Amino acid sequence: MKAILLVICASTITLADIPDYKFPDGFLFGAATASYQVEGGWNEDGKGENIWDRGLHDHADWVADNSNGDIACDSYHKYKEDVQLLKDLGVNYYRFSISWSRVLPTGKADQVNQAGIDYYNNLIDELLANGIEPYVTMFHWDLPQPLQDEGGWPERKLADYFVDYARVLFKNFGDRVKYWMTVNEITQICEGGYSGGTFAPFITNPGVGGYECTHTVLLAHGRTYRLYESDYKAEQNGQVGIAIDSSWHEPNNPDNESDQQASEVDMQMNYGWFVNPIVYGNYPDVMIERVKANSLAEGFPQSRLPEFTADEQEMMKGTFDFLGLNHYTSDKVYFADEGAGDHPSHWADTGVIGVIDPSWPGSASDWLKEVPWGINRLLVWIKNHYDNPPVVITENGFSDYGQLDDYDRADYYKRYLYEILKAINEEECNVIGYTAWSLMDNFEWMAGYTQRFGMHYVDFDDPDRPRTRKLSSYVYNNIITTRHVDWDYYPDWPPTQENKN
Ligand code: GBH
């Protein structure tokens, strides 16, 4: 069954008779980056230290190529060039993130760094002057170190600090920024940072840290949404969302009822965990039940999952104007006989094992296999569970080793975008935008510069960090300008002077 599906998928792209769907009017295209991954200027002009600065200065050898984001793409100095790349790409918006410690060096709102405000004002103005909307993530993982020294996200007072920070952003930039995302990928912030210890601040506290962190981040998100609603929305008239990441969890055997349930549980425990509170006000029932049952069995007097009060549930409910979805890949899931993972842990609470189909084409990243139909099923799942909310794909992309003729990335974009077109046209999914990760090669966290996601090549050995267009940038531009997927379109390669754009 799966083999047949794959054959159909692989062959569809050469069939002339598959529907040639168009992106609807108003559908927006963008490209994304994040502050720590591109800016550099880590200690320039009054920027404070954040947890990635600290973590990687202390543990250089934890990153694949012993690198860090001290200079990265040097976008702190080269933002005007970045805007020209975006312009040539033809995107409607640029999704970038603001470095909290560049704006508030201590993390707290009593000391605002004017040079940091100036940098983002310049970037925003340069974008608007070139007809590109700023699409801003307030927090893409780079927590000010002084707030980590107070305990970091598991401490509830972090929500207060975040709301204060958000107010500074609305005040300074809200006249021109109309699209906000509070945070990027709560899973990575919290499970990576405070449970598994795989991301800064590298704290290992499985089954507890990730839940406490998530609770604070969700409250910070909800309160920021409410702040905008009460104090800024009437005047600034923008939108506030959030970027949540999710793989698609396909039942290992689609006909097996237990595997179907495993898929549902996995989706609820890894996506509903964040989205259910934002849409409906509370964690999913299945999550509340599973974490409580495990906690009691482990000897905890109560559930390790924190509770929202009735007032908090009321506050949280409906705190989104759009749901941002970061999606890259899929897996196949089934229930683990003996449970999964050590206790306590979020994985053991979920109780599901995920495997990768060996037939799925790979990338430069072990975790990233190309499974285009996965995004279609995920979008349908979201439509069915949350009453067809407006969804913006806030990240989607493919890694290789940096070649300029990146046909695999170009094909990945074509296939995923076509599955999104099908979700819109055949399933009536309310998808309103698409963001390619990434505008350019950048600091890929623990993989350093060894895995490249860019539509532009960046030479990290050259102090000037020159950018060069890759083939995929032309293909993405073709999709944006023609508003459909042209399976036959590839630019002449290498590019000639005329078609260089
Ligand atoms: C996104 O996360 C991030 O938002 C973005 O900053 C990043 O550059 C982009 O993806 C590409 O990775 O190495 O086996 O431990 C996507 C979710 C979660 C995928 C962490 C990679 C690490 C797997 N990511 N995961 S592993």
C-alpha cells in the first residue's frame, strides 16, 4: 500500500494530467531566518549575552564543526544586501526574529538598548522601502542569559518579562510591523532546552523541565496576545500568531486501529500540547490523562503536567489570529509495548515509537526525510481538529551541503508546495501563506555550518560572508510569480548574465 502511494507520488510530477492548481489571490510567500542564526554582532553596540552565546562559548566542542553564531552571516552589518536578495526572490514578506538581548541587554524592560532598536528600525524600513512586509518572531530561542540566571522558562516570572519585552516591541515597531509571532517552536525551547538538554541552556530534567517551561511560554504567548488586543490592535491593526513545529505522524500500518490511535496520541502530545491551549484553553484531555497516570505510577503525588486555572483557560482560549506551522518531515508511529523511553519523560508519557521509512529520500540532516504527502495529511488533521483555522506555513525546507545547483531543494519545494495546493483546493484547508526556510545558509544550531538550508549560498570562510544565488532561488521565484508549480521549470544553469535577474 505504502509502496504504491510512493510510486504514485514519484510519478505524478511527470504526468501532464494532474490538476494545475493555482495559489489563491491573497496567498502570501515569504522566506525566513532567525536572529542567532544570521545576525552575528553578538556583543556589538550594547547587545547583552544570551543563552546561545554563553552555551557555545563554554562548550565549543558540542557543535559539529566547533562553530557558533558570533558572526554567522553578519546580517547585523549586511541587512541591506539581505533585503536585495529578498527582493530578487520576489517574496511578499521576510520572516526574521528579534534578538531579545539586542533590544533589552539584561532581558528586562528598564534598560532599552537604543542601538538595538535602531538596527531593527533600519531593517524594517529597508524592507518596506522595497515592498516587503516584515513578519516578526519575537523569540527564536535566544533567551537573555540574565533571565536564565533567574531560572529561565520553567520560572513563571519569565512570562512577566516576556510580556514587558513584547510591549517594547509593539511600542517601537508596531506602527510598521503588522504580523507578529510570539515564539518559535515551543518543543525545541522547552524539551530541547530544559528536558533533553540538547539545546541551550542545555538543562537535563526530563518529564518535568519541558512541561514547566511550556506552561510559562504558553502563558507568555496568551498574555502577549491579550496585551496587543487591549492596547495596540485598534491603532496598529496587526495580527498576532505563533510558530509551532510538527512532523506528520503516519500510522505505521494505516489499516491497524492501534497504530491509528498511536498517530492521534502522538499528534496530541506533540502538537495539541501547544495548540489545544491556544485554541480551546487547555491541554488535550489525552495528555492530561496520560501524564497524570504515569506521574502517579512513578510515585509523584500529583501530575507532572502543570494546570491552567479556570481564569487562565479563559484567557488562553482563542489567542491566535493565525497558526504558524513549521514542518519539514514525517515518521511512522505505533505504540511501544513496554512504554517508550525512561521514566519520567515526555516520550514515556507519549508511549509512541516513531520510525522512518527507509524508502524516503534523505537530506544532509538525519532527521529530515522528504515526505511531501505528510504536509497534506498534517494540514487536514489541523483543519479537522481546530475548526479549519488560518494556517501560515512559517517554515519548510531541505538541507544539503551547500551546492549551488541544489536540484534536490528545488524539487522538495515543488513537491511540498504542490501538496499544499492540493490541501487548499481538494480539502479546503485554510492555508494563507508559505515561508521557505531559509533565505540563506546560516548557523544550523548543533550542526553548525555543516548542514545548509539556504536558497543562497554563504561563504563562511570569507570575512565578508558573500552570498550567492542557488538554483532553488530561481525555482521559488518562478512559483511565486506564476502562482503555481511548474514541474518543468528549471533555470539555465549555471546562470547567464541576462537571466541572473
Ligand atoms: C527549525 O526547527 C528551526 O526553527 C530553525 O531554526 C532551524 O534552522 C530549522 O528548523 C532547520 O533545522 O539533530 O537529530 O537532534 C525544526 C525542528 C528540531 C529539527 C530539532 C531538528 C534536531 C534533531 N528541528 N531537530 S537532531
